[in-house]
Amino acid sequence: MTMPSNPRMTYRMATPEDIRAICGGDSPFTMAGIVFFYDGIIAGLGGWKIENGQFFAFSDISPHLEINKQTIWRCAKIVMDFIRKKGVNM
């Protein structure tokens, strides 16, 4: 999907391949997330994970891209809405 406020920013549900690309390998945690792209380049990942029986929200932003704070905030809102819709209690 494209973010209406920034057409250069797109996002979709993260795949295992996305997680490996961002994290450098398989995640040791049960997780679900959304991957964000800026001009087709991975810009970040956010979602939820289960660690030691607890749910946590997480995010990781690429240090190689300059993204303004308002766009980061909008991405965070998309992630939190995703978590709420899944009914995950944190």
C-alpha cells in the first residue's frame, strides 16, 4: 500500500524473507509485522513479537535513509493500528 501523505513510502505485511534481510537471519521470536519501503528500498520494520511469554511492540528503522519525523510517526501509527486490529494485548 502507498501512504497517502508520502507517495514515495509504501508498506506491506512482512514476509520471512523481509525479516531475514532486515535482521540478518531468522528471528528467534514469534512475530508479525509490517515492512516499510522508501522508493523501493527497505526503510524499516515494525510489529509485535513474543519474548519469554510477553508481547512487545518493536520497530527498526534503517540507518541508511533520511526519513522525516512525521513520516516515522505515521509509520508507527500504522504499526500500532495493525497491533490493535490483531487484538494483541501489551
